[in-house]
Amino acid sequence: MSDQPSGFDQLVRLLEGLWAPRRMQWPAQPRWPELFEAAQHHGVQQLLWSVLQERTGAAPEWVRDRARQSHYQVAAVNALRIRELGHILSSLSTVGNPPLLLKGAALAETLYGNQFPRPVGDFDLTIRPEDAQVYRAAICQLGYVPRIAEIGPGPDLVYHNQQGFDWPDRTRAPIEIHWHLLDTLYYMRQIPMDWFWAQTDTMHLAGHPVRVLRPEANLLYLPAHLAFHHRYHGLRWYVDLALLIHEYGDTLDWDAVVAQARAFELLLVIRETLDRLAAYWPSLTLDEPRRKLHDPAPTAFEGKLFRLLASEPRSLAKIVYANLISLPNLTAVLGYLWRIAFPQRSYMAQSYGLEHVWQLPFWYLYRLGQGMVKFVRSATRSLAGS
């Protein structure tokens, strides 16, 4: 059995060269096929080119060629996406408050620049709840269509945090509008969006104003997204955080991050994320913030939600269960259950392929039965793990 690090571990160490080239550990026996396959799987193969340029001849020519191609492909697609986003922002400029741009496009512009191209996927736009109707209408006016029919009439601002829109032939990037950053009812109540809006700066993208999160706000949002939406999978998200921490260094207000993590009940999320970052890349100065995060004790309910939402597999049944245990009273529970058990006809038609109205009662019964089975399984697993 080989004692050599895996291709993934070697990839992790190489990526440290993006911000700390002198600390980067070049593998003694590189596993190039395995390493490059891991880079492709995690969507960071284009970043290898920036690292490999510092060591001419150290990698096989096929690795250098594919890394270089990925670098320029991502840069070219990003240029098109940013221009496309500029057109969208221009069209939306008169419908409401300027949106808050999240994740890919925001980080690609503010953190990566042209040297380290970061893929831009969906356009994630956070808006004020009162702007949801006008933004939805304006996006549809551009030619986008809602990804799924809504469970109830109009944007569901109470039970959901976002709505997705796709271009009909999928040749353009999808748009997602968010009115909250997290999709669990407890955190939608626990975390005031006004705090995040106050932690933003204005930047101009393709000539149009857009809001972006400040570093401390990203240090709360990005780990929560990584934990609850990706269950800590995806090296790209760790690179985002590593570059952010390296870029802003000593100017980061870790006391504010810890205080808000405690107030928002995200201590375990931030703690686990920083522990993983420290294990991946020791060059990051994380000892002091990790110590601060280990001092306050998380609440029992935070621990339960963390075990439920950050564990494999992520499923709708888990989300439903997490939402049910988060609701404050029986009235709220019954309202939520009714909403998800008996959606409006358009949602049922799209989800189950209904062709006739008389089929609705049968499919409602099927949905109810299927939902109960999944819910019982998730509840049983959660109780067993608590």
C-alpha cells in the first residue's frame, strides 16, 4: 500500500501556490492523471495553469496543455457571462433597488481578477422582498422562464428563499433571485437580511451598479452555503475562502465574525469550515480565529440543525423536517404542511405530468403518501443521530 499522498491531496497542496507560492509543497511523486481528474471534478483545473507556470517543465506537457486550455476557456466564458450580466443589470435598473450579487460573478470580479479565472455559473441576485414581484416580471420580460412552477400563487416569500429562471434553450446562464441567503425556515427567521445589506459595498460591473458582500459577511455566508448546500464538498468553495482570507489578512474583523456567528447560530458552520481550511492549507493564519470560535458553546438546537443539514445526503425530506422542527407553534406547522402537501394545479401539472384535472386528487394522495414516508425516514435518522 502506497504512503504517497493521493492525487486530491497533491492537488490541494499545489493550489496553495495561488496565494503562498513559497509555502507550496510540490509533490515528490506527482500522480498527474489522478491529480488532474480531481481538479476537473472540483472545477479548479483552470487554476492549475497559474501554479504550473511557476515550474516550467515540472508537469507533463499534456497536463500543461489541458490546464492552459481550461484557463483560457474559463476566462473567455467569464467575459461573455459578465457582458450578459451587464445587460441583465441594465434591464433591471429601473425595477427596484440595486441587487446584491453573490458567489461566482461577485467573487470572480472582486477576488480572482484575470490572473486566476473563477468559473461564473448562475447569476445569483439577492433582492429586497418587496421587489420580488417586479424583479420576477422583469426577468420573464427578458425571455427567461421560471425553473419550476410556484407552489402557491406569486413568489413564496415565507416558505422559500429564492426562485430560479432559465433561458429556454439553456444557452445563457440561469438567474436566481434570493430574498434570503439560506433556505431553512429557522435561519430565515434567525438571520436578519438587514444586517447583510448593511455589510455591502457598491461596485460597477459592465458599467452598472451592483452590491457585493464585504469580507466579514462573506465569511458568514460562504461557509453556510458550503455546509448546507454542498455538505462540505467542492474544493472550489474552499479556494474562494482561502483567497479571501489571504487577500484581506489582518484587516479582517474576526471578533465581529465570531459575534455574528453566535447571534446567527452558525458557530459550528464557521468552526468546521476553518478547521478544514487549516488542515488543507497551513499557510493561512487561522489559529487565533479558530480559538475564538471554539470558546463560545453552540446551542443544542444549532447542533441539531447542523447535524441534519450538513450531513449526507441532502434531500427535500431533510429540509422539510428541519423546517418543521423550526416552526414556533402548531398553527405554523399546519400551515406549512398544507402548503407543501397541496400545491396549486400548475405546480402539480409540471411536477407529475398531469394532463387532466380529474387526475389531481390521485396525485395529491400520492404526493402526501410519498412525503410522509420520506419524512418518517428523515426524522428517524435524525433522532438516531442526535
